[in-house]
Amino acid sequence: MDPQQAIDLCRQALYIATLVAAPILVAGMLVGLAIGLLQALTQIQEQTVAFVPKLVAMVLALAISLPWILGQLLSYSEQLISNIPNSL
């Protein structure tokens, strides 16, 4: 395996990792932003008020996007394993 192939594999792995984590992180970020705005408006500065809704939103986002995430990971794994003979 030459260095360019190794760089391409790492780049593709980072891209897939970012793509797979994005729905969960975006859900947590949007709920966190809404809760932060609500806390700023009401002046309630309790840490647990922000934690529980973010956790619930992230679990729901994971449950909804899990089939897509597994499809992406399976596709990447199949491509990676099928290219093993070409990299030797």
C-alpha cells in the first residue's frame, strides 16, 4: 500500500465518521440552542434543565437515523473489505 492509498483510506474514514455522527450532533446542538435561549429568557440557570432534553433528543435522533447509519457503515465496510486484494 502506497502512502496515497493510506491517506485516501483515512480521509474516507473521517468523512464517514463525520457523516454518521452528524444527525445526532445536530439534534443535540439545536435542542441545546433552544434550551439555552429559553434559559436566557427566563433566567433559569440550572444545568440539568439543559441536559435531559438534549439527551432525549439525541437518543431519538439516533433511533430515527439508525437504519441509515448502519447502511452507511455497512457500505463503507463492504467497500473497504472488497478492496483488500487491490491494496496488496
